[in-house]
Amino acid sequence: MQLAILALGCFWGPEEKLSKIKGITSTEVGYCGGNNPNVTYEEVCGGTTGHAEVVKLGFDDNIISYEGIIRFFFDFHDPTQIDGQGANIGTNYRSEIFYNSEEQKKTAEKILNKQNEKFKGKIATKISKEKNYCKAEEYHQKYFQKKSEK
């Protein structure tokens, strides 16, 4: 199993969308890219930790490639919006791909460059090495699934 960590706005919606892709074997929402290894939702929303809300994906690369996941990433949000998505504004809602290998970094850069051509240089997505990932609180996990079960 391979892993991918993606920041594309508030993590609830993207987790729901990404979980439905064939080859995605697990999803977990969390925080990544900040200065501390353990943070809370309230701290991240305060904008001082440097973390982004992210979806951590487990995937079977015999079914879907990392490149395929990155293509979905660009389709599932507005990669041109700086520090936010829609009405959700703040650095914690930024667009960012967190890689955990040089191969992932090269793949992400290749797709980002193609998207930047398509969007005439307006892509705001960052590509960064995974840093200080921590799982979000349990009430955030599978949020929409839990909400629909009530």
C-alpha cells in the first residue's frame, strides 16, 4: 500500500470524494506542514501552527497510480485560490501536496507544471515534503458518513 497526503481546503468534502475512487483503500483526515508534531483543530484554525487540513490516503498502486491521484487532486478543488477554498479562508485551507519520496515529488511537479500551463501560471498549489503530520480528532474522521448515519 502507498500513501498520499493532500491539502485541498476543508478536509471533510475531499475525504468523501477521494474515498470513492477505485484503488483508494483508506482515508484519514489530519494536519500537516506545520511546526509542531501534535496540534488540535482549534490551534490549526487559529492560523499560527503552519499546518494545513489534509487528507491522508492509502492506495493500491496496482489499481490507481500516484499520478492518477494527483490528477484527481487538481480536479477536486480550485488550485488557483491562495490560502483558501471558496468561503473557507486561511492558510490551513491552502492547496498543497505533501510528498514522502523523491518519486512523489517529481510526479507532483510534473502534473503541477501541466496544470500551470492550462491555468496560465495561476496555480497556487505548493509542493512540500511531509512535515509533522498528525491525525485529526475522531469527530472529524469520516464526517459526512457519520452525519448521514444519524
